[in-house]
Amino acid sequence: MRISFPIERWLRRVGIPSRGLIYLIAGSGCNVPAITATKAMPSTRDRVLTALMIPYIPCTARFVIISLIAAAVLPHLMGIVVILPYTVALIGVVIISSLSKIRLRFIGRSAPYSYTLPPLIIPLHKTFIKKVWHYTYEFISRAGALIIIFVIIMWLLSVSGPSGIIGPEALRDPSLLRQTWLGIVGNLMAPLLSPIGIPWEVSAALVYGYIFKEVVLSTLSLLYGVEEGGLAHAIRSFISLPSAVALITFVTFYSPCIATLITERQVVGLKLTVVNTILQFAIALGLAYMMYYIVLFMVG
């Protein structure tokens, strides 16, 4: 509240509701609790609009992927690349705000921003600490178990296909890997990204990122047949500078994980969640192509 209070007028001009900045900042850590926290907003319109905006903010898992791409292709521009996803995300937030105003004008008005700032205190109460520990442990235990299970499933999908078990040699032979279930699923998105120089292996990893963004790097390791420490070298070998910038832009937006979508549905409903997810993918694809040709023109 103290952060957004001085700039509340500017926030409203770009379409961010009162208190919205607080939840958008929380979304940079994880979209799930940020969307859940919007239930505390007094205005239905502001609550729905903010919940629709949050998935456009890169969470920590997406930022790790972006950082790896930047470290591989743009190590001398890491400072700029760190800012780029959030700059692009602000564009997405403004776009979704402008489009949503037409739809949301029938479900109430924005709440006036007139609050008394509370005194700053250090939250050291035992109940608060226990609650934070409970939710942290619950998230780590559930997410960690699911990630491990999902990596095992991905390994099985990478050594088998419609013809049966291919074997571990598929991880070392790209022609065999394309015949596995992992390769087949990866080719679903490949036609959309291959024109801007993004390999099908990356497309496959991004498809599985719809489940958990944390498994994108593990999937890339399987597809390239390297340890995660060697991913930077593999990416540097197969992705050009314009493609890397386009990929960073696409990863910033293309979709939140399944947990975020479920949480978003609880707050805004199924229809708005589906529309927002499709719009998010379209914006990601459009901006990725735009950034690709801009960088290609600048370096070419």
C-alpha cells in the first residue's frame, strides 16, 4: 500500500486498479498466491481485472528460464535483459487492461483509493510465523513431489513412442528423439516458432511448461542430451541473437502454469480464464515476432 499510494494516479492512467501494484509485485514471485490474494480487494471489478493482469507478470520460474537464455546468448547485456521481461510485461498489462475495461464495465465500479496508511511493524508474532511456515512447507512438499514425478514421466515419454519402447539411445540421436512421444508433442508448437529460429527442442520444452515452468529446463536437458550445467552451451549453439530475444519475449508471456490457471478460474471464472489464456498466447507470439524482426534489422 505504501508503494502504490504515491503513484496511484499514474497507475489508474495506465489501467492498473488501486492496490493492483501490490498484487502485481507479488506475482513476480509466484502468480498463484498473488491471484489468491486478490480476493481481499473490495471492488469486484478491480479484483477481476487484477487477477487477469497477474499472469502477464513473469514469475520466478519463468525468470530463471529467461536468465539462462540471456546468460547463453547475451552475457554482456544481462543488465538490460533482466529489465526487458518486466518492461514487456508492462505492455501486456496495459493491453489486457484496455481490452478488459469494455468487458468489465458491467460488473461494478472501481473502488475509490482513500486509505489511512497503517504504522509499519515487524511481523514476528508466533501465529504469523507458524502460518508462513505451514504454507511454505505445503507448497514445497506438493510442488517438489509433482516436479519429481513429472520429470520421471518426461523421461519415459522421451524413450518411447507410438511404435513402442525406443530406448535411452533416443536421448543421443535427434532422429530417434523426434519419434518419441516427447518429440511428437514438441512438434505441436514448432510450426509457430520455427519461422523465428526457435528449435523444435525448445518448443517441446515450452509445451511441457504449461504444466510447470520449473520442468522446462529439465526437459531441455533431456532433449539436448546434456546436464543442466551444459544447457547454456547447447542454447548458444542453436539459437541466434534475434531468436534469443524473441524467445525471451515469448517466455515472458506465453502461458502461466496449470496451477495458476486453476487459481485464476476460481477468481474470474472459466470463460474469462480461457479468453485471457488465448489472448496471452497471441500477445506472446505477436511480440516475439516483432522483437525478432526488430533485432534482426538492427544486427543485420
